[in-house]
Amino acid sequence: MLEKPCRILMDLAGPKLRTGKMKPGPCVKKISPKKNAYGNMITTAHVWVAQKGAGPPPPHVSPDAVIYVDGQDFLTYLEIGDAISFSDARERKTKTFVRLRVGDLLVITRDSSNEELTCSMADTPQVTCSSGYLFDSVKPGEPIAFDDGKIWGVIKGTSISEIVVSITHACPSGTKFGPEKYINIPDSKIQYEGLTSKDIIDLDFVGSHAVITY
């Protein structure tokens, strides 16, 4: 035993803001050739690959699947006869996180039941936050931070049920982001009291055992 004094520090939970569940991303696409009753291939599967935002395939093309890719580099270097491989994701679990990079958009919604996003935001990462304090406090142009400052962004737009964030700081390779991450809004006027009902109950224990409280 060291037999030295030790100061006990306790942190009240408080009304902290955290992210909730990540909303599901795009469904896995099923691509397979047509086969007969004996399992022999009759015709190959046709896949239309285009740059994101290019619109649907032309009317004379009837592909089995349509895949949109980010950037033009992948398509620029393709030539007739090149082989493209796809990953088999049937046995993989759905990811509960995304990697956010500078310039990405993030949509925060009140709860997981909200499905009223506009079509233009359909491919944008979405995370929930059940605390109404967040939606009542932020305004466009104000900064917002996630996961103790690992990710920073600026509020681009707000509504009763959604907040659109543009990411301004993250690792060059992308910062992992998912559920149960702290949310900080340093310049916003937060519309809640400092202590919750649970904090008041906890103060009885803290007052008897803690040396420092914050």
C-alpha cells in the first residue's frame, strides 16, 4: 500500500448530446446471370456503371443492375474487354459506421422512424439524435463537433426533424463515425438547464464521497 492521499473526482452525467443509431445505407445489389433448370447459364447479367448524378441508362438499354460510382477516374481508364470484379457481400453484416471526410454531408434526424429525407439526400450518411435540445439550439453557420473533436462540421441547414452538416475537419483518409458519439455545439445557445433530475439525485452521493466535481 502506498498510504498516500487520493483526491476523488466525479463527473455528473448532465444532459449530454450523443448520436443514436445510424440509418441503413443503400441495399446490397444482387447481380446474377440467368440460368435454366439445370443450373446452366443462359445469358449473362448486364450492369450499367455510370458516374454518380449521371441519370438513368438510355431507353434502349435494359440492364439487370445500375451502379453509380464516385469520381470520373474509374470510368476514364476503362476499355472494351476490361474485366471488373465485384465483392460478394451476402454474408457480411451491415456496417454501423461510416468514414467521414472533409466536404462530406451528414444528416442528423430526431429518431430512426423519420423517413422524410429528400431524394437529393438519399445517399448521404444519416445518424439519429433523440434529444430535442440539439434541434432547438443550432442555427445555420454554427460549428458542431463529434466524438470529442475528432470530427468538426458547420451547420448548413435545419428543420424541425433534420440538421444538415458539412464536414470541415476529419482525417485525410476519413474518420470513423457511428452511434454513441458525443456531440458538441460550442457556439450555439443551448436550450436546457444545467442539471437533470438524475444529477440532483446523484449529488447526494457525490457530496459525501467526491473531493472535486465538475
